[in-house]
Amino acid sequence: MRTTLAFTLLVVTGARAELTVTSLGPQFKPDPARVVVAQPHGDQGGNTSIRNTAADALEWKAAGYFQRNRDLGQVFTAPRDFTLAALVLKTGPSDASVLAGAPGAKVFVQFFEATGEPCIHDNGTPSGTPAKHGFSKNHRCDDYVIGVEYRPLHLSKGGVLPALAPTLRADRTPTGDGSGRGVYLRWQFSCADELKFQKGKRYAFVVGFEEPGKARGLTFANANNAAAPDAPALVDRHDRYPGGWSLRREGDGTLPPTMVPGETPPAETTTRARLKRESLFAEGDARYVLAPTTDGFPDVDTYRDLLFFIEAGPQHH
């Protein structure tokens, strides 16, 4: 059993830029003069979600924990010096793409510099052995990246998710309206002059909901090769974006989370409170000092790349 610190404290520095989120609809034609780095592929069945569920609405998992609140992001490598103008993401293809509490909710984007020498920890499940947790039993599905530190650079808050049509009602039944699936969203930054990136350096962005609510979740399109049978490798023939990997923040950062397997949550109040606390984000800015990771429950992000486009501002000579 590996031992992991519950969370890593980092100091949030840099500007807090204003954020505006707009829907571009189901079609997006990247402008080569603006897009500086991108991963344009998404698996048809691929969904991965951000969520910030209120404490009284947390969903219990039979594996023994409440479904953890989650932010998601992506590590990328800057191909040149640039100042950031916008980030484009795409909602996922499933019925769970837009939950009822997502439209109109406040969202944020946080940027990090990623330093160190990344390598894969196989979690004791090398090729030919099944993963200990994950949507798949493939050996890759519990591997995670080590050797990287994420230094916070900028936190952009105040964005409001557009009025996308929910794909699921609050009771988790499909609405029958699929217009919220496969929608491109542009996350525009007003303080672009302060969001500078340098050629050859690794960076990361993380997005999420600022405040908890009921049925507050949204999925993103992504390319995921976790089911590939190859030996663990950060870059291989299946990798859609060799310049980085996806990452996440879950709950209060406890890894692995406390687990009490069963079809219902434990009745004992102290244990139940601990399970809920581990699944919720800290309040206020304490939430943003939690370092992201690739390790999640029940899935990992080591072999996932979000579908994303990063748009640069004008170059000044």
C-alpha cells in the first residue's frame, strides 16, 4: 500500500484575470494564426467530467466512497513564446455531458508551470497484470505520473457557463435533448498580457466549477488510450499529444481515499463525515492550493489528453 500526502500546499501567485465563457456551437474551425497548441481528437465514447456537488447530493459508490468532486486539466508544452488569449474545450458525447446544475454556474481556469522529470509509476501492476482500480482492468488504468511539481501561475475566475441544454435531469434521467453534447466552448481571458508562456516549457491548465451545487457536472471530449496493451510509456504509438497528459484534482486530495465498501454509506457518523470531507473541495482559496495529479478514483489521467485548443494573442515585434 503506497503512502501519499493528503495534499501539497502551494502558494497561489500571479494575476487573477477576468474570464468569459462562450458557446461556439458544434462546429469550430481553428484559426492557424491564433491556435498555438492543440489536441483536436476526441474518442466517440470518451467522457471525463468536472463536478462540484453539494455535500447533501454526493453520490455513493459501492466501492466504498462518495463520488469525489473533480477539476480537470491538461499539461502542454509551449512550442514558442506567446501570450494567452483563449482556451477552447469541447463538451463530451454522452448523455451525461451536461448535468442540470451546470448551465449558469461559475467556472474558473487555473494555470501552472510543470517542472521536473515525469515518469510513470506502474502502481504494482506491470504489463500482463490487471489494474487495481479503474473503468478498465487493463494494467495501465491505475498507473500515474510522478516526478512533476505544478507551480501555480494564474487563477482566472468569474466565468459563467453558457445556457447549454442539459442532457440529464436532476434525477439522472436523460432529457432527450442532445444539443449540449459536442459543443465547443471558448474560455476568453481579459488580462492576456499577464499570461505569458515560454518556448519549450511545460505548463498546465485546470478548469472547474467555483461553487458546489446539485447536479453540477460537465464532461469534456478527450482521447484516452488507457486500454492499449503496450508497456507503460508517457509517449507511444497511441499518444495523441506527446507534449503532455491530462490531470485532475479530486476532493481534498487524499490518495487513496478512505474506502468502506458497501451498497450504502456507513451509518457511523464519524466515518461517514470523513468520507464526505475527503470527497469535497476545501472552501475558498484553500481549494486552489491543492496540487493536481494524474491519479484518480476510479480512473487515472496518465493516458488521457483533453481535446483542447490554446489561442495566442497577437505577436509583438
